[in-house]
Amino acid sequence: MTLIFSSLSLYSQEWSEDENQASLKKSVLRFQGDSRQTIINRKSVGIYGVRLGVLFEGDKEVGLGVYSSNLFGVLGNTVEKNYLDNSVVPPLALPASVGFHYFSIYGEYTILRSRILLLTTNSQVGHGWVDIDFADTNSKDRLRERKWLVEHSVKIDVKTFEWLRVMGGVGYRYLTSGERQIKDTFNAPIYILGFSIDFKKLLSRESKSRNEK
């Protein structure tokens, strides 16, 4: 079993011994941790998630995911900004914490596979909501707005050792509905950084080294 930590999230994947051979399993069920880092208001904000998918034919994967800017109250954080409340006359700009949460359907495809490199592309369609919590206790406590979004990304995964892989990627998130100020907040480029450790191969290597001494 391979464990991949991507920006403090967990990714699990099953590999065959020879990734270039047709012996790749026809279908593999994969539970993955995932994250998308975004620059918002000149700060890096993580939107973290988990997803469950099926990898088939070695290079195609489809599944479902759930993401949040504050996953389980542990990973990520809300975005602090002045929110223009248009429900009052005249409109009033209030300090607020904005959280982003959504479910998605995704597809991932391996564009290029070699002995040391994987190049994949990912697309997903999501539906969720934005929570707007006002800092001013005299105002309404929370607004909730439903949103649709699309996201596309590409990622490179490079094997540096038999037991270690590093990865990086870029993409873009786009909300297809909602107020302009919320779109301006969450419509943004994303970047992905991470690494993977194949503990099975690592422990096997350490065991072999001890036996050779």
C-alpha cells in the first residue's frame, strides 16, 4: 500500500510491481485524501478533501469527493474579507469569515506513464455552498449560498527512489453561479504539492540492508 501525503492530507493507492506492464489491475478501489491550495487575498488557503474512486485499465479513474476550506474543523481555514451585504439599503460592507464546502464528481486520466514519471489530468464538477459568518454580532449571524463549480488540473508525479515519489500540479477553479464578490474570492488558480512514501518497499529495503550486514 502506498501512502501519499499531499499538503497534510492522506492519499492511498495500490500499484503493481511493474507499473509499465499490462499486469496493472483492471480495477482498483481507492480512498484518497486530496487538497487544493489557492492564493486568496495574497494568502495561501487550503481547500482539503477526501475522495473515493475506481481506477480501471491502469490509467482512468472516476469517483466522488467532498471538499471544505475547513475540513472536519481541523484542516484548512476560512477566508477573512469584507463582505458587501446587499440585503440592506444602503448595502453595508461587513467583516466576515467565508467558508467554502462542496461535493464533486471527478474524472482523472493518465496522459503519460514511464518508469519514473506519471502525468495526469483531473476534471471535476462540484455542487456546494458558501457560509458567510459576520464578525459583527449585531448583524445577521450567517448567510449560506449554494454554488456550482468546475475545476481542471494537471499533476506530475516523479519517482525519486523506489519508495519515494514527489508531485506537483497546477489548475484552476471556477464558480459558475453566485455573487461576483464570492466568485472573485474563490475563482482562482490552484497549486498542488505533495510526496508519497511506499512503506512496503521502504521496510523491505531496510530489512534487506540489515540482512546484508
